Amino acid sequence: MDRRKNLITFSGKDAFVVLDKLWNGKLQEEADLFYDRTGEDYEQCLVEYLIEQKYKLDPSGIQSVLKQFQDDKQFYELVHLLLVSSFDGDQKKLRDHQFNILTALCEDEIIWENDEALKEYLSIVALPTERKELYTYLQSMFT
């Protein structure tokens, strides 16, 4: 991670702009150069950087990240980014985008079985850390 800090020096907003461009087929050459210098995946590093910065996504950013997660269910850090960027630990009432994030999470069995850090991220944002409990929580918000 120390080598990355020297290479990724964007603000959170700029890092997300770069990530979005990468997702839209631009900046592949830059991603290849990053890999050549570090041996690491540029997309992965940008997402981890945004998580570390606790960058708050706007609604269109949330939709972009959700879409990427739907396309790549093994990229668990996208869910971590959605959690740290969309929840502040006070979920007395869920906004639509928060409901959509949690619904997508509850519906994805693979992440619950394989993502060792998921429960930690849920705990950080004061959400239930078990799938069934999270589903019950979601239902309780709209009954």
C-alpha cells in the first residue's frame, strides 16, 4: 500500500472520476502502466483508496458502483465502498439508494459466503452483520 500512496494522489472526487473513466473503457493504457510499475490492479487500488478516504458517492456514483458490482460479483471491495460511502452509522430511516444497496447485498449469496471483511464493514456503519438479520432490518424499515 505504501507504493500506491505515491502513485495515487488524487482527491476522492478525482479518484472516482478516474475510476469511472476506467469503467467506461478509457485509461486502459494508464492502468497497464500502473500495473507495470506496481504489479497491482489500478481499478482495485482506486477502489481501496476511495474506501480509505471514506469518499461519499453521489447518487450517480452509487449507481455506477452498483452496476459494476452486478457485473463482477467477486469484486467485494465495491460493496465495501458502497457501505462506507453511503451509510453514516445512523440508519433510523433509509434513503432509496441505501435500500437498493442493502437489497442487492441481501440478494447476493456469494458475498456472504466468501467476503471475510463484509461483517466488519457492516459493523463499522452500524448495520446488522448477519444476512438474515439484515434482511429483517430491511423489512422493518418499510412496515
